[in-house]
Amino acid sequence: MLRLSSLFVRTLRENPSDAEVPSHQLMVRAGYIRRAAPGGYTWLPLGWNVYRNVERIVREEMDAAGFQEVHFPALLPREPYEATNRWTEYGPNLFRLQDRRGVDYLLGPTHEEMFTLLVKDLYSSYKDLPLSIYQIQTKFRDEARPRAGLLRGREFVMKDSYSFDIDDAGLTASYEAHRAAYIKTFERLHLPYVIVSAMSGAMGGSKSEEFLAPLEVGEDTFVRCVTCGYAANTEAVTVPTPSAIDFSSAAPSQVVDTPDTPTIATLVDLLNARTDINSAIGKTTPWVASDTLKNVIIMLRHPDGRREPLAIGLPGDREVDMKRVEAQVGPAEPDAFTEADFANYPALVKGYIGPDVLGSTSSSKIRYLVDPRVTTGTSWVTGANKAGNHVVGLICGRDFTPDGTIEAAEVLPGDTCPTCAAKNATGVLEMARGIEIGHIFQLGRKYAEALNLTVLDQNGKQVVVTMGSYGIGVSRAVAAIAEATLDDMGLCWPREVAPADIHMVIASKGADAIAEKAEELAAELENAGIRVLLDDRTSVSPGVKFKDAELIGVPTIVVVGKGLADGVIEVRNRANGERSDVAIGDAVATLRTICGRPGN
């Protein structure tokens, strides 16, 4: 039994100044966690109870699926990560350190390498496979973190599992087994989720899906189609590519004076006022922002420190989405193209950059990638590489040829659904935000090849093992559940993860008959298998006790107070506020039913 009179907890009435996300604010105020360092948190008894319940559910579902648990150290050697190049690729996000002999180590950001080497050490035949093993371990990543508490820490707990199979069919089966186990896990956690297509990113692999909790505080934006049910992380959305257009009869492009047009909007206004331009190139519809071709220059910072310029061409009604860029160019990271960089590339006229000075064969040698909408035969107005001038009627495939395409433009509500487009159906995308709570990958052979994980197949030949990787953010799940269930009064935990089943409030301030009966009832409930948090504080008013009960968020609140005179206690449902009086003689049986422990 937990007693508030002795429990290591202090509730707060005001939000902490370093907390911006509601779950973070309430978990600090309710005495679940405390900040220990930037991006690192101490679990207090109430929070640790919740964490262990979440961890227990995750472990039970992994075990039920037939996966086996192992446990690696947090401190790892450099060599395996150097073999896969991730010692370099992780860059400054990696916590690096040396022992007293000067040997390099790292704090594990993820453990693909270690799992691979473990299996390599013990298994050598196809008869040993398939295998799925997992751990629940602390991870360390020195990334920039918002003030979001457990949702985004530099030190966090993850369940990561890995499958090992002899062929792609086996990988598919292992992937589906993990997917099904994840669904069961999140359903038991009472955590709402959406499964979306995702990018594999630095993990590599051929297929990837994210489990997102659809909540406004989420760091991820995802899309879904109201027609076909398609859902994807914005980084994974593909733009339906228009068919090529016959440009054989198109008028030649023209350079025109465009003074005082610092924005796309002012350029469009000028073009619409210039009827001579329209007639010269045969344009019969008004100019709009999507008629313009915007060329954005960024720098790619490679893991080895090398900087490379990249030009991105996209319709002028869109902005570059840097998260989409990151997913496309990894392990490189996008960076700003500075004034100093412009000085190194004098062919680029800032504000008037056009395709004729871009591309690997141009004078600048800057690689030029365009949005898929910029397809052969499409006509554009864009910079003429001369201040105060634009070129109109510039046709892709005739007047310029990009080096390739890139999915870099922002995705907007109302965009065409790629799945519907492939079926010639009508469907549009809507936007939502979500918290990433799980991610599954078909890694394939990337890590097995790098670390030489092979086994003998049925014919006695050495073959490379194919792998899958599957993660659940365990500590993050605690915060996500809090975020999904809280209300304007405080936390509101689902019963299976709550720190207790019942929060019993003694609605008096002294050692009286009410307190005596509450103690007796609490002991009976504990003996019946019901977890009790007893507010037995004698120096606190009933009003404060009720506020704390609402803040702490145990699913059932039991009030032992003046009703005892009539032989009843009050039972409150924390989630919906429903209240009922229960006869004291029926209390144990009633509460066992409410808590899902009916017994005999």
C-alpha cells in the first residue's frame, strides 16, 4: 500500500517554467518525475510505478509473440559502429568517451551492431533461424531537445528487437509478427495509434512503418486520405508525377524585365498586368504562384565534415520542408547556404537564380534536383540569373534538364493522395500531428553485410542473413499515455498502467472513526489484490486531498467521509466524473469488479 503521509512526493499547484507540453507539466506537478539534467529525468515512486507497468506490458507482449529477451551494456566499443560507418554518420549526436587507457567507447544510441555480432558469435546455420531477440535498454543521443519532458530526452528507454532470417520471405513473416505484437501492446496500453508509412532514414532497409499517437503536441506531421485510408509520415509522402507534356509547338522562352518583385506574390501580380507577355508565349489563363519555379540552394554537411551545395527546384506555391529533405539526403544533414557561400559561387544571382546555372554540367557544377511536378514539357517562369529579370515559358526537357528529382516540397492539405492517384481514383490528403511511439523496419542485409553475419543455407553455401529492426519508446509511451488521457484537472491514467487502482481519500484531518474505517477498508482491498494509494495525511484539508487525487490521476477515487454515518462510501470515476454511493459492506466486492478483479 502506498501512503501519501510517507510517500516521496510533493505536488505543485503551478506549472514548472521549463515544461511546455501538458504531460510534462502535469507529471512534474503530480510528483512523477523531476529534471536531473538537460534531457534527463529522475523517476519518483509514482512515476516509476507507471513506468514499470508500461515496461511489463511491453515485455509480456514480446514474450507472448515468441521473442527472447537479452540485455546489452549501455557502454559500447567503437569498432562495430566504425565497421558500419555509424561512428561517423551519427556525428555530434553520439555520446563518445574514452577509458583510462584512451580507448574509444560510446553510449549506445541504438544496438543494431551489437545484436548482429551476438548472433554471429553463436549461430552459423539456417537451422538456427528464424530468431527474434529483444532488449529493454537505456539509449543516449545528444540531439537538440525541446522542453517536452519524457517525450524528447537525451537519455530514454527503448524496447528494441531484431529479427534474423535466411531469406526475404522469412523477413516478411518476422516483420508481420512484430507488427501484430505492437498492435496488441498499444491496445493494452490504451494508447491511440495510427500506422503510417515512413522513411527508413539512417537505419536503412526496404520498408518502414511508424506507430504514431495522433496528438497535437506530436513532433511528427502525418497525412491520411479520407477516401482510401492511406496514411504516411510527411517524409514518406510521394508526389504523383504528372505525365510528360508535348512541347513541340510551344513558343520560345523569353527574358522579361521584372523590377520590384521581391516575392512570388509581387511577381505574379506583375505578370498578370503584362498582357504582352501572355500573348508572346500563348498563355490564356491568369498567372498563379504554382506557375513559378523557385530554386532554393542549401548546403549538405556530410558526416566527414565535407560541405556540398544542392539546388532544389519546386513550384513557387510551396516551401521546402527540411524534414523531408533530411529524409532524402541522409546521412548528410542540410544546412543554410550563407552569404559567404554565395561569394564562392558568383554565377548565382540571389533572388533570381535560374536553371541555366544549375546542374552537374553547368558552370556552377551544383547538383540540381526538382520536385516531381517539374516534369518534361511543363512550362515555368523563373529567375533569369540577372537582377530584375525573369524568364517566362521555360520548358523542362527543352530549356533545362535537372539532374533528378527530390521529395522536398511541403505537403499541403488537399494534395492528391498518391495511392488514389495510382488507381485513377479521387482522394485528397488531410494533415494531423502525432507522437512517434513505435517504429518497425525491414533492415535487410545492411548490417549483416557490414559485420559479415552469414550462415550456411540448405545447400551448404554461405548466405548473408536478412534482418528486421523494431523499436518501442518505453519511457516515451508513459508520456504519450499521459498526454492522451489528461484533462483540465490533471492526469488520468488507464488502470493497467496507473500507479494504483484506487486513490482513497480520508475526508477528515485526525485519527478518528473515519480514518480508522478507511485504514481497515484499505487493508481489505490490498488483501483482495487491489492496489491502493491511501491519502492518510492529517495535516492537509479534504479540499487539498481532492485536488491532489484529481492531479495524480488514479482511475478510481474512493472517499471515506461523512457518508460513513449512513453506512456508505463515495466512489468516483476519475475519467468521466461519475459518482456513486456504495454500502460499506459491499465496498470490497464492488471495487473488485470495478478494478477487474472480481474473485470468488
